Amino acid sequence: MNDVFVLDVFVSSGEGKLKESEMRTTVYKRDINRNYVLKSKAARTFFNDVITRYPVLGFSSRGFEDEITAKIGVKECLEHELLMPYPVMVEK
């Protein structure tokens, strides 16, 4: 089995002490170890598009043309832990 390493890079012009923000994120990554048959057609369409376009990479929900389908899809995928959100980080 291959090891996977992730490197998150943060650039700061301040103290460099990051904390999670309350702002809503739009960046997600698919959890390749989770499977679930989604209930709504919109969510299934969205998730199939995610699998095709971003099989293992992070993506922004703003990159999808149909905003409503993306919002429905993200919500249902998060409920069933098919996606992992990247938190918004802030500093002073």
C-alpha cells in the first residue's frame, strides 16, 4: 500500500497563529473510503460529477455550474460523510 502525504501551506503577514474560522467553507475533498447511495437525484448527479472531475483532489463547490444542485449535493454528502470539508483558517 502506498503512503499519502498532505502538505498544507499557510502564508501569514502576522503572528502566524492560525485558528478555525466560523466562516462557511466551499472547499471539500471526497472520502474515498466511504460509500453510500444518496437519496436525491440532484445529490447523486453532483457526487458522480465529483468522482469524475476530482477523484482524489480537493475541489471548490463554486466550480460547479449548477449552484443549486451543488448545494443540495454538498449538504447530503456531508450528512453521510462522503465529503470532508477543509476549514477556513484565520489569524489576528
